Amino acid sequence: MIRAITTVGGVGLLRPAPGTWGSLAGLIAGVVLHMIGGFWLLFVASFAVTGLGWWAVLQEVGDSADDPSEIVIDEVAGQWIALWPVSFGAWMMGADILALYPGLIAAFLAFRAFDILKPGPVGWADRQHGAFGIMADDVIAGWLASMVVALLTVFAHVVLM
């Protein structure tokens, strides 16, 4: 069960680029969560998957410095956080979240960029050991990606229109 959680049902075993596959699975699951319960379900589920992921990763790697590539529950948590501005905007406007596909693409690409490049606090968190390091770098990357998506949204709706 723990392995199924950390690999998101085996998605983390896909090659190449398991982190990208995990993020894509997170994007799809996040959109489905939004369709079922709107922004608030995605918001609450983001905290739940972060806590569940931290617990499962702790059971699997303990305090090891290893960050096995097949663990992608952290990508799901980060991707869901990156989706918050898109989900919130769709919920506020009563819009179909799929109609906001540029935001979905921006959230995916921004999260992947922060997760791969690991700038500043993302890199710091990535250097930490155990479950904290594995989960925290993606949560921080999700927060940074969320800010980028929000800024892009303001630019697109205020400056370009």
C-alpha cells in the first residue's frame, strides 16, 4: 500500500522522466477533483495528499538522503498547488476548468521548471534528508509555480485585454 501511494499507483515506474509522468497524473487528477468539488476540494485535497505523501515517504525511505525517482507523490502535491490559481479562477467565474487550458498548461510547465531547475528555496529543500526533503522541494516548487500562474493570469486578463 505504501509503495502504491509513493509511486501513485505505479506511475512513478514509467520511464523516462518519472517526475514528469507524476506531474501529468497530478494535473489530470487535479482537474478531475476540481470538476467533482471545485476549488475547495482541490485545496483540501492538496493538504491531504501532502500529509499522506509525507507519511508514506517516511515509511519507505526513513531519514535516508536518497530521493528515489519512482517516488512521485511529491509531484502530485506540488502540481495540485500549482493548479490553485486556475481552479480558483474557474470556480469564481463559474467557468469550465478545461476552457482555461492555457492556465493548465502554464501550471504544468511552471511546476516542472521549478522542480527541475530547483532555484533558491526549492534547491535548499531538495538537499534536506528523508520525507521532508522529498516532499518539501515539490511543495515549494508548487507554491512558486502558483505565483507564476497568478502573475501570468493578471498579465493576460489586465494587460493584454
